[in-house]
Amino acid sequence: MKIIFGLSLDGYRPPKPTFNHLFCGPLGLVDVLELRLALPRTAVGSVTRIAQYLEVLELASADEACFFGESLRVDRWGTAAKLLQMRDHLRMAGWEGETMESAPARFQDFCQVEKLATGSLATGIADRIERIRGALVRKPQGLPTIDCIEAAGHLPLSLRLLLDDLGARFGCEPTYEDAPAGSNLRLVQDCLRERDVSGQSWNPADNTIIFASAFSEVTLAHAASHLLKPDASGSVLLSSVPGGILADAMSVLATPAPAIGTPSCLRPTMQVLGLALEMRWDPPDPSVLLQFLTHPVCPIGGALRHALAKAVSSHPGIGSHVWYEAIEMQREKLRANEELQQADLAAKLDQIDHDLRQWILIDRYPRQTGAPGTALAETAKQVGEWAGRRASTSSEPATSRHYATLSAIAGELAGILERISIVSPEELSIIHEQVMGSGMVAGDRESELGSPESPGDPGAMIESADSVIWWGFEANNPQLPMDWTLTERNYLKGIGVHHQTSEALLALAQEAARRPFLAACGRIVLLWPRQRGLEQVEPHPILTILRAYFPSIPIKDLDRDELPAVTSQAKIQRPVKPLPAKKRWVRISPSAHLGSRPQESYSSTAKYIYRPFEWVFYYKANLWKGAFMEINLAAQRGNLLHRVIERLLEDSCPIRWLTVAKPDFDAWLDVLWQSLLETEGANFLQPGSMTEGRRLLEDARRATWELLGQMRNAGVVSAEADVQMDPLSMEDSTIRGNIDLLAANGTGRFAVVDLKFGQGAAKRSELAQNTALQLSTYSHLIRAKHGGDWPATAYFILKSSALLAQDASFFPDARVVPCESLEPGPEATWQSFLDVWRWRRGQLAAGWIEIPDAGVAPADGEGDSPSSTPPHEEWQTDVKAPRYDDYQFLTGWEENP
């Protein structure tokens, strides 16, 4: 067997396979030789080696001061990674671990670490090369012959010595076919081969070599796709930078695309591991829990996790009443499924309990003290095992690869974490990030029939091609790490350690950059963006070398110019179509789509009266914001204070609200509040939000005690929170409601109190104009159930601890808001509401939908449109009131001034 060796040939596949020839780079060569020499090898990830080296470094710095001791204490993983890199470079440069007393102090520390690392550090490529060279001393038979396309001086010393031992021939430059004589491409090839090009000039009409740039990579991708479309199979696409954008453009333009992509750590499958590990910290972060439950890839069953996500979204935390209701509802759905056999039902019920125990109801550890590495390793193992099962059962090859990659990453991470006693959140983040590396490509892209060859490195261009397109013709100058001082480098050189010089690395890079030009025998196009992100991108430095010979080399700007026979810009001119302007009225036909609903609530009737377009969008078109998009903090504050009042009024409450003293109430609230935050307000236990949680506790303390005082002074003898009322007939529909607080005094009179966290000014306005529809609705429902007079009504503003009412007949200490109506009270409010309901019902029955907006003047009966003024003017929509509108861009656009 014959091996063609090159530093860039790992993973190289020749266009035309040659019998008994193997193309490989350093890793491929080492693998082949270990197989031929029967040398055992255990695959170990680079981060695992860092973890092993870290243990050795900590042992070496325990008793004496090492040069790396302080850095190790500040940044353990960064220091270990850097020192391991320095150690591996030394080994590749020929160091065998020996030292002398005359060695510089830092190098002596390195030698001490190397002694301790013997037997405990997994082998790197330099160690594997040393082991292979030791085995070659026995002069084994049947080894391959090797042709090395690199010059001997361009190789690291250890690799060069190995190739010498194998009798390799160095500098075996590939044989390329020349471009046509007289072409610009031939001129460049002669220049790069150091032939005499004096007296020859650049031909501006020749298109065999094109340098092109653009501001956006999208523009470049479309240009490259057009160039490849006529005959992609006869071309080579050299992609020296991630080519995800290019592959997407080729797919859109129906150009056969190779399997190239952009690696990323943000693939959905790979995110599961990080989310599962974040779930181990206490207190649990509800935003992380919500992400875990709503993630498109999740180890918990779909029905259960969606139900739990809805519970967490409304009550951030674990263990609220809605949390347990969601779990029980899933169990009831399974029990109600008559198609399930008893054994299957038992298995599915057990699966719910198993998922909860394994992923949600787990041991958690404070961020301040860290978590045991074994506990975090257990989570990583569980993710790895789950991903492994999914990889083996998936019918989609791309999906299977995703899960297999996750399983491997989780397994490596588990092995590392097991070696650490206590892991802080910061250290876990570092280790996880290092294990993830650059991530993975999408994995669902295969090379299409007729797609071009696509090497990823210019050094791999060792075969001639009719056409070459170099995607990513960018500056990437190799930088030699200056890890050692001049004195140290001189010492190392004296003991036979020879680092590669900057000159050698530059020569190697220039040699690699020559190959695409020499490989192209018909045309080469070189593409690079002017900017990526916020950074300017410079072209490859070989362009500067060529311009020294040919100053007139043009660079096409694809934002303005076109490539020959390629349209790089969209030339189709389309007429500008203005966005629809705002309208006060919209009419649809048939109007039957706007018929009444079987049941309404206060919130739906408010939309119906004041903003009917929202009622239509929400209830008829079923357009609403996703339930899991975010935690509604404004609603959550009110919900938590509501919950305090509910718990206080429960029969099982350990204190009696009628008689409790302030100290006992405060002590009870402090205990209750911590439990509430854990189950329904865990976001207020997170760093940065704890102050807001304590402020909210004081709001709850002040508001609840004030409400108790108001009820005691009013002679309230019974009170009930969150009262659910049965639906009641209303015109051609029914109406229902949940009453926040229902109180009754000693005479048997009822009072309906609605609790609001804020909105004090708006509620005063409703009471003043007698348009408090919510209070009127609840009063109507109570009167229909119990009979007698209409119950008293009031708003209690929690944030300001203010009880607002139209009179003091029930609550003597209420803040009275005088009513401007001649007939104040809930009965008059209800009657006027019914008039307005019928008025709006008639409009919708005729197909008319009003869109009250400050940007559009009311069309009060102008033309065919109906009147915007309701039967009672106090129910007019206040279009100037600030309000967030979910449907802002569905109701028209304002014209530019």
C-alpha cells in the first residue's frame, strides 16, 4: 500500500480513487500505523485530557510554588488547557521529558509535572508518534511506502522523524495540468512556480481568474451558486470557512450542493444537556424550567411537559396547585382512554412518575456552594443514555447523528465531572463549553448528485480541476505562540527541542495557498466578504504577492458589478405596493362568522364593547400570543398577593383572620411567602430579582393587613376568595366569572371586592363614570344566585392598599369616589352595559368591526359605516389611553408624514 501524506489531507477523498493508495494527514497516518503495528489505542477527548492534566497540575502545585500556581488558583481550566497545549507542542518539537539542573526554572516545573503525569495522562498525537517510533525499532515488515507532499522543513520535528523512520519521500509536489497558455490563470501559475513572467501583463478581458468581494456573504453565495449551476460536477468548491450560507443558497437556486454547513453549539439536540444541568441548581430558575419543558427536543413526554409548561408560565415554580392539577389531568386523560390496555395504562402512568423523578423532582444544590461532581455526572449520564436510545430508534439518519453526537458529548462530560468533588456553576459552564467545542453542523445535509467536490483546506487541492471556486479567500496568517522566552528557547534548542519557526509556518501557509491556483486548469474564482459581523475581512495575503507582479489585477464588487455570465443581483423590478392604511371600520361578509359565543366572561365582554376587533381576532380567528413565550411579571405580582389573601381566608389557615394580631400575622406571612415563592414565584429567588421579591413581600404585608382592617371595621363575619360562579343567561349568550373576594356582614349583605395590583387611576375613573363592568357583572351573578338587593362593590388596589368604592355604605373606611351618574351603583351599570352590548351586537351582526385607534378619526355614521358613539357616551372607547396592542400590525399602518 502507498500513502500520500499531507498536513491537510485528513478526511480527504480523491475525486477518482486509486487502487491501493491511501490519502491521509497526521491523524490518519498515526491510526494506520497503530493498526499495522497492533498498538492499542483508547480514544479520549481533548477536554478529558485537560481534566487529567488539571489533576496533575494541582498535585504538582500543592507543596511548592510553581510558576503556574497563582494562575491555576484564578482560572483552573484555562490554565490547564494552556499548559497542556504547551506540553504537547514541546512533545511534537522533540522533547522526551528529560531535564537538567541547569534548565530554566519554568522548564524544571514542566519536567516535574511530566513525571507526575506519566501513566495518568491519556496520550496525545505526539505521545502516539513516540510509541510508534519505538515499535519501528523492531523493523516490522509490510509497512506502506509514503510520499509526503510537504517539504521536510515544514513539518513538526516529531512527525518529520517518524516519516524519516518510514523512509518517506518529502516534497512530492502533486502533478497539475496547466491552464491555457496566454491566459491570466496561466500567468499566475507561472508566477507561483517562479517562472519568468517579465514582459507579460494582465489581460482585463480574460476571465480565467476572478477576484470578487461583496458586503454580504449572501450576495457571494448567490454568485457562487450561479457559477456552479451549469456543471457543478466538473468543479471544485474550496470552502475554507463555514459554508452554511453557501449551501442554503445552492439549495434555493437548485444547484447540486455538497455536504457543507456551519457548525454551531445551538442545535436543539445539543441544548438539552445544558438545560438538564441547569436544572440541578437551587433555587430552580423558572425560565430554565420553561425552556426545558418547551424545548423542541425534551426527554419528557409531550403531553406532560406541555401541561407543566403552561403551569410554570402562569405560576413560575414547582409545586403550585396548578402544577399538581396539570399532572393529575394527564393521569385522568390516560385513565379515560378506553383503547389502552391495563398493562399499557400502568406503564404510561409509571412513565409520568419516572419523568418527574428523573428530570424535575431532583436533588438541587445551592449555587453558592456548588454541586457534587458525581450528582452532575449522573445527570449527564441520563442525558447520554436517553440520547443513545433515541439515536438507535430514530428512522432519520440526520436525527440519529444528532442524538449520537449528544450521547458522546454527555458521556465525556460525565466522565470529567466524576473526577471533581465539588463543581461550581461557573466551572460547570466552562467544562460544558469546552466539551461542546464548536458544536456540529445541522447533520441533515447530504451531498447531492452532481455536487462539486468540496475540500475544506487549500492544502488539500492536490488534483487538477476544470473550475475552482474558493469560498472564504480570507487572511488567516498562522501565529506561532510565544510561550517561551529567548533564554528558554535557546536551552530547548540545545537539548534537541526544535519548535517550528514563524518563517516555516508562513512558508507552509503560502505553499498551501498556491495549490488552488495550480489545480485550476480552466478557471478560478476567489470570493470573500468585506465584513463579517462587525469585523472587517481582509483578502488572503497571496493577493498582495500577486499584485506585486501584476498591479492591475481588478477586484470586482458584486454589490455593483456582475460576474461574467452570472447575475449576482436581482434585476427584476417590482412595483412598490403600499401597506394597507389604518381604517376605523372593516366589514366582512358573510357576517355569520361574527355570531355570538355560547359563553362570555368579563374580559371577553370588555373586548367586545371597547375593542371589538380584539374580540374577533382572539375568539373568532383564534389568534393569540403563545402561552409559553414569557412569564407575565405584571400579572404575577397580583397573583402572588391574591394567593396570600386566599390562604388567609381558607378554613385550614393556622391563624384566624377575624382575630389575629399583627405579630402573629407577620410571622405567618413570612413562612407562607417563602413557600409561595418556591411554588409560584421562583423567579424572585434568582440573583438580581431577590430585592423585588422582598419589596413585593412588604406590599403583601401592608395590603393584606389593610384589607383585614377594612373588613373588620365593616363588620364582615364571613369572607371567601376566588369564588367561581355558574354561568348566567345574558341576551343570546351566557356570562360567568370568578370573584376575587366575596364578603358578607352581620346583616347578611354581600359585598364584591375585586383585587387589582395597580390601575388605581383607571378604576377611579370607572367608578366615577359608573362603568365598572367587572364589579357590576360579579354583583349581578351573586344577586341572581342569592336574591335580594344588588351586592355592594369595591376595588382594592394592592400596591397602594386603597379600597375604592362609590359610597361607604358597606365599607365605612373606603376611599369614596363620587359617581357622576344620576343613578350610581352596579344595577345601573349593568343596564347600561346591556344597551351597549345590543348596540355592538347589531354592528357585528351586520359584519361591521370597529378598530378604535388614536391615529384614525372616528367615522360617526359617515357613508355606510355605523356610528362610533355608543347609546351611553360614558362607554366610549378612550383611544388615547396607553395600551399594548397584540394586533397592531394586523389593523393597518400609519402613513409616513
